Amino acid sequence: MIEQEKYDKVSLYTFLLPWLTNGVLYFTPVFIATLFGANVVQAFIDFIPEWIMNGLSNAGAMLPALGFGLTLVVMGKRHYLPFFVLGFFAYSIAGFSMLTGAVFALSLAMIVSLFKQHSDEEGIA
């Protein structure tokens, strides 16, 4: 379609149709749940077979490990790995908030950067 310069159809297929599909898939259940309330949602959840709920529960239990693994893959640098592991376990053990962890990590990163910059300046001089 791009070779034939039919940009209107490209726009239709890449923007409008996915947008409408997502609107139907996400808007409709949320609208029905909001319209009819918590009783209908609970009835729908009770209708789901136990084996499906167990599967969803197991999948949900694996999400932290998946997030941990994906973050390691994205980071990709071995010299950052100790900071990542330290932060992960400090967060899980201490149970502080995400904001506290972010401030602590930023402070630690600034300290490491300051020491690295200072050691580089001494090496040059």
C-alpha cells in the first residue's frame, strides 16, 4: 500500500482499526461492570471454573520472577548487576515504598558517579 501511495488506507489499518478494536475489547467489559455493579462482576468471577482460576493464580504468582528476568535482560550490563540485586532484595525485605527506594537508588547512583568522576580526574592528572 505504501508503494501505491495509499496512505489513507495505511493510516486506517495502523491507527483507526486497532484503536476501534481496543475500544471494543476494553471499553465494553468496563462499561458493563460499571453499569451493573459489583454483584454482576462477582457473579461472572464465580462462573469461571476453578481450574482456570488456579491457572490464573499460578500465572500471577510467576509475574514477579518474570519481571525480574526481563529487567535483567534489558539492563544487560554485568557491572550493574550487584546494584540491581541489592535494590531488589532491600525492597522486598525492608518493605519501604517505591518512592523511598527511588530516592535511595538515586542517592547511591550519584555517590557512585561522584566517586567514579573523582577517580577519573585523579587518573588524568
